[in-house]
Amino acid sequence: MKILDFHTTNLCLWLKFEVSKEGMKVKMSRNTKTSSLTEAAMICGILVVMSMISFYIFPFIDFLFPVPVIILSKRRGYKYSALTAVSASLIIMILLGLPVGFLYLFMYTPIAVVMSYLIDKDKKPSAVLLGGAAIMLISLIFVLFVADIVTGVDFAKEITSTIESSIEMQKNIMSTMGANEEQLNLMMNTYNNLAETIVLLLPVMLMTISLLMAYINYIVAQKLALRFKVAITPLKDLAFFHLPRNFMIGIAFLMILSYVFSRLQLYNIDVVLINIVMLGRIALILQGLALTKFYMIKYRINNFLRVLVFILIIFNSIVANVVTMLALADLLLDFRKLRYRR
């Protein structure tokens, strides 16, 4: 009988302990959920404040809209970050009007959600950048398409009109300064060619903007996350950037395909060809900058000279052409032996 009472008492104590443990788990789960919702609400408030600062004071801070969302996803998960981004966009729509809210909801929120999801799933930084850039490009095209339908504003025509107004203003200034007719005609031809080139290169410009948007937000989020003791995998240094070996083969294939289509007299194939060439050039300049930085680090060139060299490469066409040829040689011969290191 005493043995039975002893076992019964132990069973009761064990059941009491298990119930207590489960109760603690439920309580901890509720506390965690409450804490996550509170943090999400705070981030939502920060996003709304950022949008108001961008609207009334500093117009470029809205480009960093994804940064708080990315940090939140790493701390609390992508579900909370996605809910926060959408909620903030809807509140912005109420406070600042439908057009501004539409811009945040369909241009900034998608890249914030996609990048936060990929970072929460611990994807490679390159995958995060490509995913963010791809969704940003889609968002830009969608926003421009909707703007064209709703307002009747053609983005390409608006760019052309703005450049033409600038040309006319420059012409008037040059006339008042006593410029002759030949100089004015030369300037007009130069600016008209520039306007046509900008419109033709609009697709590659949108791609470049999308990639820069993803890159800047990733870098800023990674740096700020350290202050909150959150680890986001850092990007590799530019010096170790390397295009795939088959990159030029792909570019050559696309150019040949474009040439074949041009012989078939398909519509706007020249525009496609120009954008392919420019995309390849941008990629090779990036490879050239990486090669240049690699050797500047190797030979311990100070930071001030590095910045000067980079500016020279970007803004001097002759130097850019030389660097492009070196980048092509590096792509073929692998001067930095990066494939061996991999």
C-alpha cells in the first residue's frame, strides 16, 4: 500500500511538473509573439516617418525603405517583415495620398519583402542581390506601365521632352554669350544625339538602377544590423568579383541572335542590340574595377589614390576602354587566380 502511495505521489508530481513546463512554454510563446508584434509596429512607424521625411524634406531617403524590413526579418522572421512593409505602405497611402502610397506598395514593398525572405532563409548574398534586382526591375516596369495607362504619361517621351527643354535653355544662354551659329548647331546635334541614346538605353538603365537599389540596401542593412547584434552575411569585396567564364559567350550569342533578327527586319531589334552591347560593357567595366582594386590592395595603394583611380576609370572614356580590355583578358586568363581559389 505504501509503495502504491509512493508511486501515485511521484506520478502526481511528474504530471504537475509537465503541466507547469507546458504552461511556461505557452507563456514564453505568447511573450515572444507579443515582443515580435511590438517590434514590427515600431518598424512600421519608422517606415512611415521615413516616407514623410522623404516627401517633405529629403526626397532620396525612401530608397532605403527595405533596410528596416530586412533587419526585422533577420530578427523576427520574414512573415513579420512582410506584414510590416505592407502595413506601412497602406498607412503611407492614407497619410500622403494614393499616388505616393501606390509607389511604396508596388515599387518599394516587393523588393523589401523578397530580399527579407531570401536573407531570412540564409541564401547567398549573390542570390539576394539577384532576387532583389529582378523584383525591383519588374516593379519599375509595372509602375511605369500603370502610370502610362492612368495618366497618359509616356516615360520615354517625358525624358525626351525634359532634355529638349534643357537644350533650348542652353541654346538661349549660348546665344546671349555671343556664340555663333556653327557652335549652336554643333551643341544642338550633340544634345539631340544624347537624348536619343538615353531613350534607347532605357532598358539597361532600369536594370542598372534595380541592381544598385538591391546592392545599396543590402550593404546598409548589413552594416546597421551589426548595431542590433544581428548577423547578415557580408558581400565579398569588389576585388574578388569575377564574371562567369561563359558570360562573354552568352553576350556573343545574344548579339548574333539580334543580328539574325535584324536581317529578318523585326521591329526595334536595333534597340535590343544596343542594350546588349551596353550591358556587356557595364559588366566588363565592373570586372575591370574589381581587377584594379585587387592589384591596388596587393601593392598597398592608399584609399585616396584608389578613389581617384576609380573616378578616372568611370568618367574617362579612354581609361575605361583600356580597363575594359584588361577585364576581358582577366575573364579569359584569370590573372587573379580566383577560379583556383574556389
